[in-house]
Amino acid sequence: MISIRLPVAALTCALLAACASSPTPHSPPPTPPTVLLLSIDGLRADMLDSGNSPNLSRLAREGVRSVGMRPSYPSLTFPNHYTLVTGLRPDHHGLVHNAMNTDELGDFRLSDRDAVRNPAWWEGGEPIWVSVEKAGYKSATWSWPGSEAPIRGLQAQQRRPFDENVPLPERMQLVLSWLEGAPDAVKPRFVAAYMEHVDKAGHKYGPDSPEYAAALRQVDAAVGMLIDGMTADGSLDNTNIIVVSDHGMATVKQDQQLIPDDMVAPEIARIISFGQSVGFAPQPGKQAEAEKALLGRHAHYECWNKAQLPPRWHYGQNPRVPAIVCQMDEGWDVVTPSMRTKRTPGNSGSHGYDPALPSMQAVFVARGPAFAQGKQLTAFDNVDVYPLLTRLIGIPAQPNDGDPKALEQALREPSK
């Protein structure tokens, strides 16, 4: 037997080196990169090629982008934002429109903050920030639709409600502080933030207007500010950034608007939801009259009983969907008489049309350690974003309508 004696100092150094190079059995696994989900409401997919978004183009060059992402029906803000974070189509998660009515809950309107904060409207799905919190991790949200309500008793640990008066630089600085782990040095596993500026300009002036382009430049500059801050603090290359929109935007010419009375008399059916996907509830005893007046093809729209809607829309089974749904043709709106009177001259813009239309295609751009570089993706359904999020975060997916393989083409290392 050969005995090797080492000086005490040398032995100590050897032991320290061994400890440094070999993790102890109780060392925690490395923390996955944070997932940052940014929404630019109303940004149409082809607008990324307009030259007004250099920072988004940089993210696309350094990562991936899609030629388009199909929104779920109806192609409206709240239904699709909730789809993105639950993987459920609106018919399944229950946010079936921006405007709803039920006997139990009354009216849901975006302007009604009490309704927006009522968890009963949102309980049909589990948003990803709730799943993150249930898994014992931290999440943060800035104004993502649904984040103001305690869903299944939980909200993001750090959150801010919607406030259009908060300037974009201030919002981005807050997001940056979250990504840095301030104030408690515990970085969130998931951060989501929402920006409404492009959608507002699109509605007022139309997607081909200088104002829409200016709003895109404004939002893109805010994204650039965030990227610069992440670069400075070293978090950029350890964050999987995903930029999405909820839907696109189509031009509505000045004279292409109807009021509900143009479609059916109010004593026959009451209107539940205005806009482009228009819902009617027949008055008591007036079902046959309402169907006669509404069902079928009309000059600028088509109507169905909810059970006979086109199957490709995956819509009509939820009890919150009105009995009769009318889909406006692209470029036509249904508005209240007062809205039509107040309308300013010139073109405006809308969404809510058939999700298959090019004008409704949403944005998807992603950049980070998980993503391939310089790759363009084929179009996909927005329900497919959710299983990607859960995979990146490292939590189990809740039951959803997405295809977990649909976005493997975006990844640096797809599963075998």
C-alpha cells in the first residue's frame, strides 16, 4: 500500500478546489431564463416590414419572427390576450367578447373596472402567471387583460393596473426593475406587459395613416429602451423575449358603418355586443322574428344561430355567446347612433373580422437563449403560444387548445 502525504495547506487547497468544481448534492439547479412577454395591441404582422420598427426588426434578426399569427375568433383584444396566456380559445375560457352579458353577472364592458376586476368572468381559464405562482415562482404583470382580477385566488406578486396616463418610458423602467429582481433580488420567472398605443391610433385613423406609423415608432422606441437597459444590466442574453399582438387592423371607410336598427328592430332583438362580431338576443317570444330578420347573408354581414357558426372559428358553445352572431364583412362596423354622429371625417380602423384575413394577422417575434437565430416561421394559431411559454418557464401546462409541437420550429434545440 502506497501512502501519499500532502502538506496541510496543499490538502486544504485541494479540498477547496474540489468543492468549487463539484456542486454539493443539495445545490439548487440553475434558474431557467426569465420569459418576458410583450403585447403591442393592434399591430398587424406586415407592419414589421414598414421600416417603422427597427428595434423589433433587430429582435427578429437575432431571433425568429412569423409571417403571421392567427388570432382566435373573435379577433378582439380581451378574448385574444386571455387566449395567449391560457392556450384556450375564447369559447373555452369564457372571455367570448369585449362586451358580454349574463343573467348572473350582468354586463361586462372594458370601461367597467369593477367587471374587469371580477374574477367570476375569468375563471374559465388559468392564466400562466397564476400557474407560475402556484408552482412557487414569482411573476409580474403590467396591465395584461385578466391580471387585475384574483383568478383562482392568485395574482402576480408584482403587478400594475391599466393606466393609459403612465408614459411608455416609465412602464419600461418598471419592467426593467422587475427583470433585475428589484426590490428583493428575486427575479420573476415570468413578466408580461401590455401597450395600447398602436391599437388606439389604428382605431382613430386607420392602419395606413401617419398616426398609426407614428404610434408604432413610439412603441418600438420603448422596446429599444428596454433592450438597451437589459443589455446594460446583463439580462438580455438570459431572457427569452416574446413580442406578440392580439390581432391586426383593417381600414374602415367613413361611410361603412351601420347602427343596430339597420339590422333588426330593437323590439325584436336587443344587441349584446357592437363592433364586428355582433351579438343579438331575441326578445321574449320573438325568436322566430329575430331569426327571420337576421339569419343568412346580407349586403355587408352574415348571421348565424350560435350553434351553426363556421366550425373553423371554434366558437358558439359557450353560454356567454349570444343566441345570434353576425359577422361584419371586412371594413364594416356596427356602432351606436351617437358613435356614428361623433365620428370624425376620414378613414378609421377596426378588427374583429374573420381571423383568416391577412389584415387580422398578429405579430410574433422572439429572441433569447431558447430561440433559433434569423429564422422566419410559417403562420400558426395563437393558442400555440401558451404551450411554448410553459415549456420555456419549466412548469406543467394546464389543459389547453394549443399544439406543443407547432412552435418547435422556433427553438434552437427542438425536442427529439
